[in-house]
Amino acid sequence: MSNDPKEPLLLDHNYDGIQELDNKLPRWWVWLFYITIIYSAIYLVYYHVTRTGDLQAAEYANEMKIGEQIKNGAMGKFESTIATLQPASDAAVLESGHQTYTKLCAICHRVDGGGLVGPNLTDDYWIHGGKYSDTVAIIWNGVPEKGMVAWKKNGLKPNDVIAVASCIYTLRGAKLLSPGKLPENQAPVKTGPSQFE
């Protein structure tokens, strides 16, 4: 290696006539390496040696706990107001409810509300109560013994439930093109004593 500053900084060795330059890294680059080494040492001590900071899994668990608390609070607030809710009359809300009804409810209740597996929604015979608040509660909580899904656990938000319940409310008394499912909550007819009694 030559001491002449004008000559390129060539190392003394060569391979097949190829010589290697001995360029020094820029100062800012070297300091960047030093900073990353210092940072990694601090990170290692903070997260893995002293366990002062939460690792990714613990941070995720904490965030999920906070999210669950927020969700449960919002659901509790909605559930406490169900009895006082009134059906929406806004056309946009009803259209949104109709779209959700068509996508999620028509499978069991028919698009026109006439009933298939689920009950007829156009007549005056309501199994679990005929008030609007009853409809909201049924959509929200479901009726597992009848196969009705609890939509609070399956992705419907309170605004969606209100929209769907409002849409269903408009179906009551609708004239169907084909006969709907027969009423399911009719009181049993008293026929008197049985001959086998």
C-alpha cells in the first residue's frame, strides 16, 4: 500500500491481477452502525433480560382485553336501550336493512318474508312477541332452540340490527304473491276431554 494520498488506496495483495481497494466507510455510515448496535443492546436488556417491556404477544393480549371491554360496554349500552327503540323510517336505513335481510335472513324467512324454515314475518302471529323491540331482541340474541342465530355473536352491529328490524317491521301485513308459511304460535284448540282420559 502506498502512502501517496493521490494514489488509489490499493491493498498489497492481488488475485490474478485484480487488486482490492481499501476505501473507508463514510463517517455517518459508521455512526449509524454504532447506533444500531447500542439500540439492539438496550432493546435486548429492556425486553428480554429485565422483561420491563411487553413482548408482541403480551401487547396483543392487552389490546384484545381493552377491545373486549369497549365492545362489551357498547353492547351493554345497546341492550339496555332495546326496550325503548322505535323502528327507523329513513329510506337509507330501510334500504340498508333490506340488503342485510336479503343477504342473511331471506334464506330462512323468504325474500318477501313469507317464511320457509323460519316463521312468516308478514302475518300477525308472532312466536316471540310482536313488538318492534321484541324483533330487535330476537335478531340480537337469537333463538338457539329454533335455529335462529344470535347475530350479536355473528357480525351484525347494533345499527345493522336496527336497520334489519325496521325492514322486517315494514313486512308486517304485506300481501304475498304466493302463500306464506302457516302461523306457528296459535293457541291449541280446546276439544274437551279425551275419550282416553
